[in-house]
Amino acid sequence: MQHNFTTSSHTLPSNASAGEEDALAARRRRLKFRANHRGTFETDILIGGFVEETADSLNAAELADMEAILEMPDPDLTDWLFGRLPLPEEKATPMLRRMVEACRARCGK
């Protein structure tokens, strides 16, 4: 059976890079969902908004950092994001610093 589809090999990404990009896209979708469904309205807005704005540009390492942030308890994150408590140095990853700065700017702090 003959097919009518012709594709030049230089227009398709390699299977490895296409698979990696598919995996990153799936992680980004899961991250966006988790960020917008935390359970508290305030963190859904702050974290979800930040993730929606940044997720599509995150590389694998940054996605891993963001995924780790989403494992943190809501009360801690909310206090840091609203500026009620300072961000502890031992928790201050580059991604969490970015999130705190963005959320405080959004809240006018």
C-alpha cells in the first residue's frame, strides 16, 4: 500500500528530542494544574498565576525546582509569598526567590 505523505527528514525532530519535549510538555501541564488546585484560594491565585506565566519557558531543572516548591505546605508558602514571614535561606532556591518576588510585586509589597 502506498501513502501520499512525504516528509523530509530535516523537518522532523529526532525521536529522542521529540520525546523529551513531549515529556516536558506533560510535566508543564501537570504543574499548571497542581498550581491552580492547591486547596486555598489565595495560593491558587498567587502560585497558579506565577506558574501560568512562567511554566512554558521552564527547562527540566527549573521544572524540577517548581515541582519541589509545590510539595511545600500551603501555610508556609502563603506566609512567604505575602511577605508575612521572611523566606528562610535553606528554602530559598532561585525559583522560589523568583516566585516570592513576583507575588510580592503583584500584591504591591
